[in-house]
Amino acid sequence: MSARFYAPEARASGELVTLPPDEAEHLIKVLRLRVGDPVRIFNGRGAEFDGLVELSARLDVRIRLGDRRESAQEPGVAITLAQAVLKGDKMDAVVRDAVMMGVAVVQPIVSARTEVTLTALERGHRRERWERIAVSSAKQCGRAVIPSILMPCVFDTLVTGLMELRVPNPGLMFVEPSAGRETDSLSDLAAQPPREVTVIVGPEGGWTPEEVARGAATGRLISFRGRTLRADAMPTVALAALFARWGEL
């Protein structure tokens, strides 16, 4: 299979498109491709094409688009992963795996026990880093859609937004068995998937009782039958279980 590259301006067969600098550097310096070599191009919005390298000069790489190709099928349910930001580079892995699993949107959140602030995230350009990871992950797994990485927000902003949707059960909040409230298991969910859903996963320190109460007001609380999972494992396990429940795997 030809190497895949992201070119957001790609629209139709026959066009000559220029690769973004990061993609051009990967083509030239890592894969060492040359003029005439076949590649595949996707635009991040669902379209993918065969292509040929037509110009390669330093970081100026241009690709002639050929026939349109099929890419990995997108899930029928659009999942927004609202993930409390984790320590160190753990959040990078969450974004990478969530994109490969098939989420539509990643919403980083800062909760009461998150060990980082919105200011620190902005100062560290973390969103831009996660966007690059999303592109790389889509390239690797065969998706032609790059999920949106939203601006980080505080937990209360997320909850307020969900409550304003005015639809039943817009959120699935994963909580520890010790949350102190009645919870559902994944088997309690309808096998027929919703069109959209927000999956909310907490930080290393867990949710506060006040956050659990707020989350319960927006949708359903979900737990894994008495088991407590690591914060960095929970999003991947939750997404895999939900996609399996809804027939997407």
C-alpha cells in the first residue's frame, strides 16, 4: 500500500495539491520518496485519492491527484470524547487511540482534580500538539476524516453545554464504583446506537461528588461492575466497549 499523506486542500481528481510542511518533510526526509512515486492523499474530511509525486524540491512537494479511493468506514454514531486532561504525555496516547477507535470529536476538559490549568495548556500549545497527533493517527489507521480537537474547557462548561442541548441522555459519564450513586452498566444501554453521544472520562484523581452529581443531571452514569480502571486505560476501554455494543467493531 502506498504511503498516505494529509493535504487539506485536496478536493477532486486531476488537481495539483501542495503538501503541508510537516507532510512534505515526512515524504522527503523520512520516506525518501521521489518524483513519480505513487502515494495516497486524504483531506481530513472524508475524501481520499491515489496520487503521484509531481514536484519535490526541499519542502515544496506537490501531488497530482488521481482516482478517488475508499478509506476506512466511519462509525455510524458520532462520539465526542470529553476527556479530563491527564498528566505528562498520557493525554497524547488518549488522543492517538481515540482517533484510531473512530471518535468524531475530542474535547479536553479540566476538572477539579485535573493537575493542569487551562492557562498551562494554552501556554504549552497542547491543543496544537494534539491536532498533530490526530493527523498522524488518522494516517496510520486509514481514516480519511480527522476528528476535531476542541479548545480545552472546564468541566462546568461542558455540563452546561450538554444541558442546553435539551435532548434525553446526551452524555455517558464513566465513574468509579465508589461514586456513591446508582450507575448503569454498558449492557443496560440500548443496542441501537444514538446518532450522537458524549462520553465523559475523568482524571487520575477521579471525580468529586459534586461533579458526579452534575454529570448525572446531564445523562447516565456508567461503571464497569465494581472494577476501577486506570485513567489512561479508561477511554480506550470505554470506546471499544461502546463501539462493540453498537455493532461498530
